Amino acid sequence: MDTVTLEGTEYNVLAKRPESLTDKPFTYCPGCNHGTTHKIIAEVIDELDIQHRCIGIASVGCSVFSYEFFDFDFISVPHGRALAVATGAKRMRPNAVLMTYQGDGDLAAIGTAETIHACNRGERVTCIFVNNAIYGMTGGQMAPTTLLGMKTTTSPLGRDATRIGWPIKMSEMLSPLPGAAYIARVSMHDAKHILKAKAAIKKAFRAQLEDKGFSMVEVLSNCNVNWHMTPEDAVKFVKEKMTENFPLGVYKDVWEEEKAAKQPKKEEG
Amino acid sequence: MSDDRVFMKGNHAACEGAYRAGCKAYFGYPITPQNEVTEYMSAHIWEHGGTFIQSESEIAAINMIMGASAAGARAMTSSSSPGISLKQEGLSYIAMMELPMVVMNVVRCGPGLGNIAPHQGDYFQATKGGGHGDYRLITLAPNSVQEMAQYVYDAFNLADKWRNPAMVLTDGTIGQMMEPVDYTSMPWMEPPDKSEWQLDEFQDGRKRHVLTSIWLDPADMAVAHEKLIAKYDKLKKEEVRYSEYRTDDAELLVVAIGSPSRVTHSAIRILRQEGLKVGLLRPITVWPFPYSAIREYADSKHVKAILVPEMNWGQMIEDVKLAVLDKKPLHFVPKHGGLTFTPEDLTEPIRAILENPDNPDTLWRVS
């Protein structure tokens, strides 16, 4: 176990900041899940020992400055284009590990085409998709994933399906594409689910490292500020309403499929 | 290709120039009249250790190029006018992040879908930035198949020298026509080392590299942008290129680029036989633009008038006006809709201008 000596006394180190995070304090709002999501991603990267091979793609939204917190090479790119940029970089550097970190507006509205086609090409990149059902940075406008009835600054009467359609389900949309290797939806509403999220993120990076194809983890998160809730109520909303609309689970698992393909087929009759 | 001198199409020659410059990535989307670039790249870039993707859109293509360039590779995309419009967002970011790359515009007629005939309507877009914000692309304007190859090759070198995106601005005629090309002036080269700033998998033992175009504090943004402007000022001093044809004694100076500059050549040959003193100054870099060279002719005693023929309603002529001011009468002959010039389209107005340098039929005024 690591030890640290402070004023002559030796202490055991039980927990510390992952190597893959810089020492810059997070600038996210209190109660927001971005900080915890960054931390578990950094822990996974440490555990896989790939920090010095990682190239991060920062998108546009609350996570626009994510490159200040992750401690590896990074590029900040136009709104919605992260997976196209990741594609170009990965094709030139197949031994690098590419991660995009994108919000719902970025990935599921303005960048929908880039998302679908990166997945369909089976690009060896890992996408962390933070779904909090709202545009946080611009001040609480409706997102493609905003739930029906949810009030935002651009759906002041609540989202109405007849006018603007339904919350878009990206994990369900992408998982049938053959290029997808691993697609999972996780939630950040309690410790148990955060651990599950971390396990999913690790699998997503493994899919890239093992050259299996495209991987994405959809992370259900809260935005207590723009949801106009207390942090506690916002977490409850994720647990009860977000997971109801966006069912958690693994939508594509290439290893499970490979396993199933190896099973001897049952004789008919 | 074993032989250095071959007969080929402009759009294909551009690819060969790119391969020789060490281009390892081409991402693009089909659009006429530049499909031969995408097709040729899809067939041959593999032989040069490169990668091709037919992207889902022009937007995706330029962003893939952004990624490839950030990763240190020499990368290129191409399109024609409507597709180039879609690439402008990406070019703005690429310019601010100082990523070297090459984009070729085989210009067709617009606005809107327009048609697939050659045109020069994208001059403003190519030379004044094009996307949002205040930036410039190094822009080269070839007028032959030879130059399609050479200027793509040169564009890669200029882009890396200055860490700036470079554009090759051509038109449908130059892209589609066939001519012999000699590649001896384009020796095979490996891309330069970019390990100082590129994103890669060798970060152990070095500081991480971050590429960004966001500075929230206006004071910081001003500093970042000043750096860019200082680079542009240097570029204007060091990289202006143009060619001259029979300008020494010219009483009428034509300033033209692209396929109209070729027609101007023919017109000059006809007029010189009649004893008329006509010459051509052809900007090769349209950004930076050869203002001083044109100004010298405007100041000279032998030049009586200046003529700009363009396949648009007057774009490059505004740059020429900035050089000429009111020192000499400035004339304009347009072609539009995708129609192309014949030598007679030029010889006739030139004869009239030489008879009366203030001939109102072609005289161009700011307002």
C-alpha cells in the first residue's frame, strides 16, 4: 500500500486522485454528475494503463473544458463532430486510444449523423455519452432526450410529442448496427449504479483495445440547476423518471455474441 | 507510376501531387465536378500507405481531416462549391487551432445548387476566411493540370511551414480537362515531424498536448488571435506568388486566374499579332494577394487600363481595385451561369478599351 508522510507521521493512502486527472478542481455545478463521471473514466484509464496512449475529444456543452481535467492529449472540437474527429485521429494512430466525451445535444441532435456513421463504420473509438435530458451550458433549453412533459426554456409548457417528437433513444438506435461492439446505458444516481457505470466504461475501452468495434456508454445524469430541483430531488428524478424512459442495461455486447456463436447449435427435432 | 511525365485529368493529377507530398489521409463526399478526386483517392491512396473514407457528409469529412491533422498526418479533403460551404465550420476551427491541412475546391456555379459548370463564385469565400471569425486560408489558384498537381503539393508544404490550412481554388474546367503532367518537380517526400504538438500515443515522459480554439476571457482570446494575425502579416510578406505574361510593355494589363487566365493567353496572342500591347498578371496565391505587383503596374507609365475577366459578377476585381485605386481605369468582363469565355469575349472589349481607356461599356465602379 502507498504511504504518505505528513508532519513526521506516516499514513496509508486509501484513496487518491486518479493519475489520468489533472490537479485542476472541477468547475461543474454542485450535485452535477460530470465530476464523478470524469473520475470513474480516469480510474478505468489508470487501471487499463493506457493514460499515455489516450487522445480525448472534448465536445461542446458543459463538458467543453473536459480537457482541463483529463491528463492526456486532447482536442476541443466543433459541436457534434467529436466522433468524426476521433475517426480521423484513430485512422492515423491505430495504437492510440480515442475517447469522445459528449452530451445529449452534441451527440443526439447536431451530431446525430456523425454518431450513427462512426458506429456503423465500427470505428475503434470509445464514446462517453452523458444524457441529462437538457442543454446545461446554454441555460436549460430542450434536448433531444428531454422527457415528455418536461419544462425547459424552449419547451416552457412541457415537451409535447405532437409538436417536437419523443425523447430519442440512442443506445437502442445504435445497438442494431453491426459496427457496434459494446453499447450500454448506465446511471449515476447511486453508488451501486456508479460502480456499474465504471464496469461498463471499462468494457467499452476494452472493446477498443481488443479491436472489436465501436463502443458507447450512455450515462444518465442530472442537471439539478436547469431542472430547477435540489440536488437530492434531481438524483431521485434520474432514478425514477430517467431510468423509466431510458431503460438501463447492455444493448450490445460483442463478447456475449461471440460466446453464443461458439455454442454448439441445438439439433432440431 | 514509373514515368514522371503522364497525360491525365486535373482532378487525378491533384491526387498524385498529394501522394508525392506524403498525404496519408483523404476523407471526402461525392459532388460533381470533383468526383474524380474522391474516386482516384479511394483506389490509390492505399498504395501510398494512406487511408480513405467516403464520409457521411462534407461536415464529417472536414472534421475527420481535423482529427487526422491533429494526429500529425498530412491530410486532404476536396469538394465543389456547395460541399465547400459545409466545410466552413470545420475550417474555422482548423485555422484557429493552426492545424495544417489541404482542401481543394473545384468550383461550380452557384448560388444554391446552381449547376455543375465551371465558375469562380467562391473567390470571396476562399480568400476572406469563409467560415465564422477572422482568419485566412493560404489559397493557391492553379490554371493547368500541371499546376493542379504542383499546387496541391505546394499547399501541403505551405500548410506545414505556417501551421495553417491551405486551399487549392480551381474550377470545373481545370479539374476536368486532360494535359501532360511532369512530376519531376514533385519529389516523393515524407511528412515533416510534428511531435512538438501532435496528439499521439507517445505521451510517456512528455507534457500533454492540447489543441483548442476556445478562450473565454476576451483578453486571452485577443492574445491568441494576435498570434494568428502576426502569422498572416508575415505570410503576406513572404508567400505572395504570381506569374506574368508579356507585361513589360503592356498598355492593357489583364488580371485573371483559373480557366479565364488561359483564355486570356489566347486573346493576348491574337491581339499581339494586331500590334496591341496586352499582358497578363496571374495571381498564383489569391491569399495572400499580389497587391504590390498590381500596384506597380497601376503606377507604371505604359499601363493605360486594367481589365479583370471573371466567371462571376465581380469578386477578385475588388482586390484588384484595392491595388489600383483610381490610378488607372479598371474594367470588368463577367461570364455567368457556368458559361465560359471564348478569346473573342476578351479581344473585343480589349480593343475598345485600348481605343478609349475610359470606355463606359466595361468600366467598373465601386458603386
